[in-house]
Amino acid sequence: MRVVMFIHSLQSGGAERVTANLANHWAAKGWKVSVVTIAGVEQDFYQLHPSVKRIALNLAGGSSSPWQAISNNLYRICALRKVLREEQPAIALSMMAIANILLGWARWGLPQIAAIGSERVHPPCLPLGRVWENLRIISYGHLDALVAQTKESADWIKTHTSSRHVAVIPNAVNWPLSTQVPICAPDSIGDCQARRLLSVGRLDSQKGFDLLIAAFSCLAQNHTDWELVILGEGPLRETLQAQIDKAGIADRVFLPGRVGNMTEWYQHADLYVMSSRFEGFPNALVEAMAHGLPTISFDCDTGPRDIIRHEVDGLLVEPENINGLEKALAVLMSNPELRARYAERAVEIRNRFSIESISSMWEAQFVEAGKV
């Protein structure tokens, strides 16, 4: 089987991790896999199997006018189309909305290639703007199938685009994790004797770390043996640090940045929390559970309710409810027996979302497209 996977970049992120995981899994099975990005290889964070062919179009960058935007994207479509003609894959698989749109046009007139797109967030939570939304409506009809991560997203795609076939495939659990740079030792941050509340994600509005810091600041005085660590990098670093400083908890809340030794951080944590305003299917939440962490998450659209079994392996909280998050955190931070019980059930996610079962769902789509 020959597969081309297309995504904007292989920077640190959920969709990028899914791309690398699937590419590596299929390459290990002996498939011929190529990973194509708009951005250059200098932005790569995730490691690929040695047999995966890496192709960078080197066509990233912004546009200073609508006409330049049209020109830039026509170049990207033509460059991707050239790759498809040269590689002649049975399957072309794109990740994220813009890549899906570009693939829909690049595959035009190449019926021997099955084109499958994949949405990685709940579409109405991250609108593309009028032009791209119109292009999504039209171009999704040029793809043989669309894959969503949850039923809610699949229903939205069926209702709001011209997609002919929509399947639901969640993310596979990434366990055990490989180690890569940058390396940061967990005990180099904070008090190694303290209990650790861990969260992971890009430092932007979507991840809701401002809500998490607000909730933790209310708990800090009564839970002096706990600290909060938020791993990740992003545009809100200075804003979040200012919030931490203003609350007077700079000695209890830490922003170490992005790390490549995530297994160590999960192993040194006592509780995992996700405060996102919206998601697709959060990889870090699944990874934390696979490493045996009890979890708390806002019940946002979409993903957490498909992952956490409320009061079985974690707790779900009303979206963006700081007071509710504070109360849920207080319950688990003060109850080691309950944390242990949830942790024991959390590891069942390794089987619930194993790479073998999830990749077989993708492969079923390839069979349906008549390419296996």
C-alpha cells in the first residue's frame, strides 16, 4: 500500500502527532508512506520511521493581500498535485481543514487516487472565515471521504458541507511515548516533594489555561502541598505569567515550555487536568490516562466525554465553569484513595484506543474507497 499524508507542518501539536503515529505504524507494516508538508523540515518536532519519505513543499508563509493569498494557495495546490502524480499513491490523506481543501482541488482529475480528508477540531468552534468556509463546503465534495473524531463533528460536516461520506475515527493512544529533544527533568521545576497537578497544551485561548490558573489560585491556600505545571508554548505565555504573578502563586505554578520527555512528566504527576474551551479529540488527555493518571476535564466540544468515563476514571465539569473546576480539583486533590481508584481504571484506555484498533478503522475506509 502506498499512502501520501498531507499536513501543514510537523510542529508540536495534536494533528501533527496523529500524522506521525499513523505514518510510523503503517511504515512498520511495510507500507510505502510519504509525509508531505507545506512548511519546511526545519519546523519538524515529531520523529518519523526511517522508511517514511519526507517531502517539504516549503510554501508556508502569510499573504499581504487577497490576490497574493490566491496565488500562494494555487502554488500549493499545484505543488501537491505534482507530488501526487509523482508518488502515485493509492490513498492521499490530509489532516486539518485547510489541507483538506487543498487536497480536494489537487486531486482533481486523478481518480485513481482515493482522497480522504480529516477534521481535527470541532469545525464550528474554529471557523475559517467566509472565503475558506465556502471553499470547505465545495471542496469536501471532491474528496472520497471525510473523517471526524467524534459524532458531533461528523454530524456538522454532513449538514454543512458537500461531503459524500463521513466516518468517525478517534485518535489512537500514544503509549509508550518516545523521548526527543527538548529534554527537561521534572524534578528541575518546583518542589520535588509537592503533589503535582499537570496540564499540557499550546498556550493559547483554546486551551483555557487562564481558567485553570484562576481555579488553582482559589485552591492554593488550602492545598499547600500541591503545585501546578503547564507544559507547552504559545502566544499567551506573557499573559498567563502575568496572571500567575498577580495572583501571588508564582512559586506554585510553573510554565516550563515544551518538552520532549513527556513520559517522565506524566510519571511524576499525581493528577491531570484539561481546561480547554473546545477540542477535537485531545491527545494529551488520552496519553495522561494511558500513563495511569486520574483526570479532570471541562466537558467541552468535543472529545472529553468520549474519553473520560465520569466518576469511573475521571471527572467531567461544565464547560468554562471555574467554580465547578475548582470543586472537582478539590475533591481529587484531597482524596488519594479516589485518585488511585480512578488511575487504576484510566489505564484501560490503552486497549480502548489502541493503535491497532484505530488504524484498522482507517484501513476500513481505504477498503471502502476500493484501494485495498
